Amino acid sequence: QVQLVESGGGLVQPGGSMKLACAASGNIASVTVMGWYRQVPGQQRELVAILTRSGTTDYGDFVQGRFAISRDNAKNTIYLQMNNLKPEDTAVYYCNHKAVVSGIVDYWGQGTQVTVSS
């Protein structure tokens, strides 16, 4: 099992920056892919960023160079640095880890609210 806890969300003004963190615990060695997704109520959950153990990254098209995903292995934590935030970035952001144990298993954090508003 892997447990994920997000932090760092809150209120930020348009054009501002925010850094989210996701701390993992449990069977961390089984994790192969880490990422961030976001969801607005009533809409589909969408990919924000993914990061593999080897360091490969990918981003949703809407990111347009504004976000960066990274990790600190010593802290078992991944981050999402968000810059030049827009009101349409407002959503609940979820941490996701994919692990290979008996098969492929998805783990999700509880989510953290990000609100971009004046």
C-alpha cells in the first residue's frame, strides 16, 4: 500500500505562483510513475504532469511551460511548481502514484484545493 498526502494548496492571485507537495509513505519502492491530476466539479479529471523514476516528464497541453514536476527521493515527496497561474487553473489537484506489485495499482491522495482569484 502507498499513502499520499498533498499540501500547499490555497488561494493565489492571477499571475502568481504556488508549489504543491505530495508526501508518500508505505511501499514506495513499488512506485514507477508519479503525477498530478486536477478536477473541477462536474468536469473530467485531467492530467497535469507525470514523472517516471527515470526522470521522464510529460505535461498536459494547457500547462504551456508554466508548471514543473520534480521529486525529492530523500523525502519521498514530489512537487508541482506552478507559475503564472490563471483563474482557469482553479481546481482540486490530486497526487497520483502508479505501483507495480501483483499488478499495476493506482494510488490517489485526498486532493488539495487551488483557487486562482483576485
